Amino acid sequence: MDKLKRVLSGNDDSTNDENRGIMGDIDEFATLSWSTRIKMFCFCFVIGIVFSLMGSLVIILHLGYTRFAIFYTLGNIISMASTCFLVGPVKQMKNMFAEKRIIATIIVIISFVCTLIAAIWLKKGLLAFVCIIIQSLAMTWYSLSYIPYARAAVKNAVNTCIA
């Protein structure tokens, strides 16, 4: 929209737009209004939930673990990516790979990849389902890293149950 305004007003500097690269695109993304960011976050998050629910519906209708794994994983990826609208993609990546959650992030990403490989290329529904379980546990542990003391509380609860 800004480019259209510049062209119409005669202030078009297209060489600057062409040379700005990915960081310029990210910087332009950061200028979204707060209400637009909230709306886009909600939209992507809801789409992610819909995909995950569609995966659950696939299981209920006995259409196979492979389809379930694909829908469920895509839903998780879209839901996780939706937070980029709240904090921006660069800060999201910094948060994801911060020291306290880097291991959880890597496990989540690996579980996404393994689930999709098991479902799409290997066509092993049961293996994909096992990857979904790992994915869910990893996503839970990753999400808990954003809540102060949540991981410690879970560790204490598990230790209490085991002991």
C-alpha cells in the first residue's frame, strides 16, 4: 500500500525497494498495526487448530494415521508460526533458539520433520503416530518454557508421582 501511495504521489524510488532485500521485507512486516497483528495471529492460530481438528476427525472416521499425521503436524506448524505476528519473525526466532528452549525447539522441529517423513514418504501410519506423540510432548515442553517456573512445577509433580 505504501508503494502505491509513493507511485501515485510521484515519489517512487523503486531502486531502493529492489535493493532492500529480506531484512527490508522483515522491517516492512514490523510496521503492521497492533490490531492487524492480533487479527493475523488469531486467523493463523484458528487455521492451525482447524487443521489439527481435521486430523482428529480423520482418526475418528478411520481414514488412517498418515492423513492424521499430515493434518495434525501442519496444524501445529501453522499455530506455532502464528506467534510471528505478535512479536515479529526475527524476535520469534531469537526466542525459539534462546538457551532455555533450544533443545525443546530442536526436538519439536525434528519431530515435525520425522512425522511428515513417516507419513508422506514412508507411508508408515503407526510410526507417524509415534512421532505425533513425541511432537505433542515436545510442543508441551516448548510451550511451558514461556511460563515462568512451569517446567520446574512439572518436574516436581512428576518426581512426586514417581517417588
